[in-house]
Amino acid sequence: MSIVEKEKILGYTGKILRIDLTRNEIKEEDLKIEDIDNFIGGIGLATKIICSEVNPNIDSFDPLNTLVFMTGPLTGTMVPTTGRYVVAAKSPLTNGWGEAHAGGFFGVKLKRAGYDGIVIKGKASSPVYIYIDNDKVEIRDASKYWEMDIFETDLSLKDELKNKEFSIATIGPAGEKLARIACIASDITPDGPRIAGRTGMGAIMGSKNLKAIAVRGTKNILIANVQELRNTLRRILPSIMSSATVQYQALYGTAGEMWILYKVYGDVPIKNFSLGEWDGVENIIGEAMAKTVFKGHRGCYNCPIKCWKIVETENGLVRAPEYETIASFGTMLLVNDPHFLVKANILCNKYGIDTISTGSTIAWAMECYEKGILNKEDLNGLELQWGNKDAIQKLIQLIGERKGIGKILSEGVRIASAIVGKGSEKFALHVKGLEVPMHDPRAFQGMGLQYATSNRGACHLQGLVLRIEQGERVLDLKIYERYNRFDTEGKGRIVALMEDWYQILESMIICKFFPVPPTYVATFYTLVTGKTKKLPELIETGTRIFNLQRMFNIACGISKKDDTLPQRLLEEPLNEGACKGQVVKLEPMLKEYYQYRGWNENGYPTKEILEKLGLLAYSKLLK
């Protein structure tokens, strides 16, 4: 009997789908009350499952590595921006905790099929896809889809299923070939896709011979107090939608703030984080993109913001590049052509590779070429000067197909630089193996600390501390004062607080770009599920989730030495721009951070903290 029937906790389906691809077995499992009490859902529940069932010492491509797709209690409800899902496993890119996130409709359809999540183990003997149509679940042959790109797979699979209501999550050729920067794409046509991009989750699907998951769900999601939830949303929605950040995203997508981030803060990385100014930025900011390539607005499930922009090409409507892609293929590579950025984005999506990691790895290769570490012969005959669009396009193809130099670059910048050597490691900007995203932490000291301590490696979305350093206050989290972005004092506390809170957002699941005050998130949970969780309890739950991921990383061999940043960000100030002369002053912030978290000097959670959080049963991960 599920928790929905037994405990009367709504918002959940009460069922987890377990699939063993080696044994060709499909089972249903009831969701446990203690698991939702301690981990809520989404990334929290994925963390609990992986840390309980995966041996941290196995290779990421071992069939015993567990791949988890998970929704949350708010997924598919009337709460705005709750169409997201998370996917997690031991990462082939970082060799530690791995997770990726995507919006769209896939998560909603999975939940409406009757499942809060899917837990996938083993490896199929030949390519397969998972078919879910409400209660009907099958493992089906996918041999004819193997080697197809994501667009071909989506169209062909929907043609086979004869039903366009299916939402499909798939990998491209890069994931099949185990490129460590491969992603998972879902909700692909007519003008998608949505991308679960980071930490190589597409390669994990490929290692299991799992090409795709096709899901259709038509069941209702039960809500405890519909009318009060509706009334609450009516009160809060106008103030959220009137905020400047939301308005920029509604008009121009995630690139809407690019000019402010560049001109006011010096936050946009240029030429592999080596420059502070570049005239080409003006051609690719959100406003410029809107004038030249944007053709419309789309949104994920129940989203009033609609930051998902589309563009028209000779092949029809496609998704426009997000801020991170515009920066990783624009400012990072000195390309100021918005039409080329659209093309690069489509090509990366086609092969199924993460645009942040791909652009960053190409930037590393360009700097190696500039410094004479790589030559034309090493690069399959390519002249890899900065801004060379033809060479960039060819490199994307080589990476997606894992051919020539692309085979090395598809491993990500950490492994690629270790293979090449010759001092190239200095230009490889990553944390724990994950390429640094498109926000320069020299502009925001706290963001530097967040990069260093994020469990999945360099990540701007595991706390989004730059919002606090831009002047926002989160009174519900006791962040009352305004913090100077270049100061270090107090950053340990706010980074830990925001990291923990973002675990809650990814457990509920609700989009981070929909700025709901934390108290209202607690209210939403109560009104949807009928189960009261007050804000302090939620914050402690976020702390529990974050600490358990930390323990998993420690068991994987990741330690205090990895809580650091690339040398360039620590020692090389920029000579121009809005953060001229700054470097990240990490050590004092890291010391304060460890102290606030109650970790010892080696960055290990103490026995007292584990006992407080109810994690003593996982102590074996620290041995």
C-alpha cells in the first residue's frame, strides 16, 4: 500500500519504478514515509538511493552504477515552474557525485504515469529504450535508433509509437560513444530540446545501452488543498512576476542579464577567463539576440515566465541558445556572430553534448594552440585561432563523434589536459573535473567559494550566491544584510545556507529562476501534500542532503584538496573590466565555511553533525 493510500500524503504517486537492464526486470516499489520525511523527493531522494546502493569505488561505467530519474512532490501541480526533473549517478566526468537537471514536460508525464521516479541498474545486451504508458512498462529494442542524433531519435520513436503525446528523453551519438561530457535531451520537438547537461549523465545512459525513455501519463496528481493553494498563488504571483530579473528573462531569456553582468560586474568570462573586456559582447547580449534571431517565446510546464526562446532556421523553429551557451561559444571563444551561436547550439544538441563543457574544452584547446602546446597536426589540420568559426564547428563534430582530437576533447578539460600535458593543465578551468560555468568568480567572491565546495564540481546553480552578492536579501534564511561582492567575511555562512536551500528547490522540484520566498515553498509543500513541514525543518533537510553527497564524494576519493579553484582564478587578476585587479581569496572563506558546517579541518562532517542530521548509518562512507 503506497503512502498516498496509507498515510494520505498527496502530491506523490507513492511508487518508484525499478528497472534492471541486465536481467530485463521491471518492478514497482512503494515510496517509504521515512524517505520523504528525510529527503522529500527529487535530488534528495536520488541522493539517498545512490548513497545507499552504489559502491563509490566502482567505475562510473560499471553496470552496477545506478542511474536515477526523479520528480518531486510539486512536480506537475498548479505551482508554477514545476515541470522539471533531476537525473543522478556517479559521474564519469568527476568520478564523484553527478547530477543534471532539465525542464520541459518529461518529469510531469513520468509522474502522471504513476511514478515519482525511475531507478535503473545493469546494462542491456543490445540497445534498448524504456517504454512507459501509464501502467504499461516495457524494455524494448532500440537497435534501429542507435547512432541517430537526438532529433532523428525523437521523430522516429514517436513515429513508431504513433502517439506524439509521449515525452522522450534520449542520448545522441556522443552518449553512445561514452563521451564524458555527453548530456540527456528531452522534449525535443518541435522547438526544443530541454537539456540535462552537466556531469556526463548521457554517457551513463550510453554505458547501459539505454538509448531513450519514452513516457506518457494521463493520471491526475492529487493535491491536498486545491483552493487554498490557488489563493496563495494569486497573492504571491504578481510580486514575483514584477521583479526585474524575471522581466529580463521573460523578454530575453537567460541572456537577458548578460549586459549588466558584463558591464557592471565583470562577470562574463572572455577568452578562457583571461580578459575583462571585449567589444564583441554587445552583439550577443540578450537584447541583441532578440533583435537578430529570436522569433518567439516558449515555456516549460506551467511556467508564466517563458524564458525558453526559439529561433527560425532553414530547418524550421529551434531552441535559441541560453546564456551559458552564448558565453561558452561566444565570449569564451571570441565569436560575436549570433547566427553562429544558434548553429553551434543546434550541433551540440544534435550530438548530445553539454555546451558549457564543450565550449570550455574548445577554449582550452585554443589557448593551447595559441601557446604552441597543440599544433595543426594535433588538431586534425585545424587552424584553431580565437574566433575561427569553421574550426569550432568542425571540433564540435569531432567531439560528438569522438574522432581524432575530438576523442580527447570529449573526455572533458581535466582528462584532456592530463593527456596533453606540457603545462596545459594551467589553462584547464575546472573544479573536481567539471568545467567552470560562465560566471567569473573574480567578480563575486562567494561564487568562487560555491564553485569550490559544490558537490558536483564547479556549479553556479547549487546556490546562485551571486544573487546575494548583487544585493538581494533572503530574510527567510536570515540573510538580512547586503554583502559587498569583493568581501570575504560572512561568505562561508551564506554559501552554506544557499547551497542547502537549493537542495530543497531541487527536491520539491521548482525552478530556481522562479524566485519564491522560502516560507512560501514550505507553504506550497504543505498545501500540496497535506503534510506540514516548516521552514527550519526544510533547511535541515537541505543540510542533510548536501552532507550526504559530500560523504559520497569523500568515499570516491574527493577531499579538501579538491575544494579549490583553477590557478587562473586564484592568482591571475584581470587587467581591465568591472572586476579589474581581483582574484578569488578562497582560504579565509573556506575556513569559515568548514566551521559553519561543523566539518573538521579536513572537510569531513563530524560525528556530532552526522548524529544531528540522522546520517550515522552512512558513516562507512567516511572510512
